Amino acid sequence: MKDKILKILREENQVVSGEQLSAELGVSRVSVWKHIRKLQGAGYHILSNSKGYQLVASHDAPFPWEFPDRSPNLHYFPQTSSTMDIARELARNGCPHFTVVASERQVKGRGRLQRAWHSSEGGLYFTVVLRPRIPPALSFKVNFCASLVLTDLLRRLYSVPATVKWPNDILVGNRKICGMLSEMEAESDAVAFVNIGIGLNVNNDPSAEEPRAVSLKTLLGRQVYRKDILKQFLDEFEHRINTRLHEDVIQEWKTLTSTLNQPVRIVTIRDVSEGLAVDIDETGALVLQLADGSLKKIIYGDCFYQDNQ
Ligand code: BTN
């Protein structure tokens, strides 16, 4: 019902009487009023007086009613431990492909290599459960696809010069705007689910905890509607995953990366390697040229640019 009320208020863009809303929606005026109160409570600025209701400003959060086509499979929480935990639970219990878990705050947000992910209010934190019909060895494509789609979207929608840093951080200049984490479970030779968790700095200010992080708000000098970014990302990501997962993902990813030809330091759980990043192979591994000229392939790790990051 909230989605329908918002649709009418947005289309009319002026005061709409309770009578009109109740007639169009086929519910009582009291029921309309109760839903309006809930929207106001959720942070929507809706004027209400004897003439009716007028939407002045929406909240920017990804509330499920802002995604009418997705709402059965979009779970929103004001606070969670981590959207990865909820998504894993849902996935193990058989939730459908492309289930989304989003949260306003995470008290135990997780980063790669067992780091914590500070999740200050105003950021966009979500995990997508995917069930691609692929062998586990190809699941890396899903991660590359996610960072490719989001980097491209940040460039197109907000004109920020975003680049991907291997394996799937998104930077603007040398500052990190987005981190991604993936978790996969397999059943015999097939992927049971791949969960992609994304933390995007939108209207939060991450610089206190992470001096080398930046948010869209800081870059643009204005607030951005998180629901709009999420909507666009989910549509484009879903389309790409369902239609073109295998096609040129790595090639296209390479056109958006700032990692190639960089002197880098790669930290894995086991060791640290330094060298020049010369390629990403067809399995998503980073090819490093070491000081003695030999090549080393690294499947997973944290990448630091020697110059600045
Ligand atoms: C990294 O850069 O180390 C990865 C960060 C991933 C953060 C996101 S926020 C949503 C999802 N939930 C988590 O606990 N982590 C991921």
C-alpha cells in the first residue's frame, strides 16, 4: 500500500485529498491516514492538513516499498549484525535467486581478509544472493561482474572517475568509495549460492575511521538517494548476470581498472608480494611481474598501490 500511496503522491506532485486516495486505492480514509503516518515515521516529509496530503521529500533509504517489483525478495533492516549473515541464512534456507538484504547500520560489518567494515549511517550496505548455474570455479565472474557494473554506473550516473582496484574495490582517485565481499557455497559440482556484499559510501562520512575513504556526498557536494543507486545497480547487475555473465567480463573489467601497470604490494593471508601488475588472467587472478622478471599469479588478496594507496 505504501508504494501505491507514494506513486499517487509523486504523480500528482501537489495536495491530494484523503478522499481521492481512498477511492483510488479502494481502502478507507482511516487506512490511508495510518499508512501516511507510517511513511512520516519512516522519514518521509509529507504535509498533511484538512485539504489532504502532499509529498515534500522522500527518504533516501532502500525501503522495500520503493522497489515494488522486488519487494518480496528485498529484506530491509534498520540494523543487523551483517547483511552477509542474514543473506547466508536465507540462502541456506532456499531463498530465490536475486534475493537482496539491505541494512541501514551493521554492528558487525565484515570486510575482506577478516577485517571489520565500519558501517556508519548514510552508507549503502547490502548483500545479493545469487544462484548462477555455473561450476564453483567460475564463481569469480560474478564478483568481477558486480564491480564492473557498479563502477560503470558511478561513472555514468554521477560522472565520478571511478576505477576498479583488483580484486573488486572501487576507487575515486586514490580513495576507496566501495568495498565488496563474496561468500560462496557449492553442492557437488555446482554453485549453491554466491553472496555478493557491497558497502558503498554514499551519504556517510567514512574518513574518520578510514582516512583513505571517500563518499559520493563528499565528491558531489550533495546528498544522493541511496534507493536510486540500489535500484539502478540491481536492474543492471541482474540483467548482466542473467544474460551476459560469461561474455567478456574480464576484458570489460580491464577497461575500468587502475591496477594494471601499477607497482603494487599484494597482501594475502599467507604472504606479501611486490611487483608490477601486468595482467588479469582468464580466471581473474592478478599477474605480477616480480623484480627478477618472473611472473607470479595471485588468486586473492589485498592490493596496495605503491605510489599512494
Ligand atoms: C572490503 O573492502 O574489505 C569489503 C567490504 C564489504 C562490506 C559490505 S557492506 C555489506 C556487506 N555486509 C558486510 O558485513 N560486508 C559487506
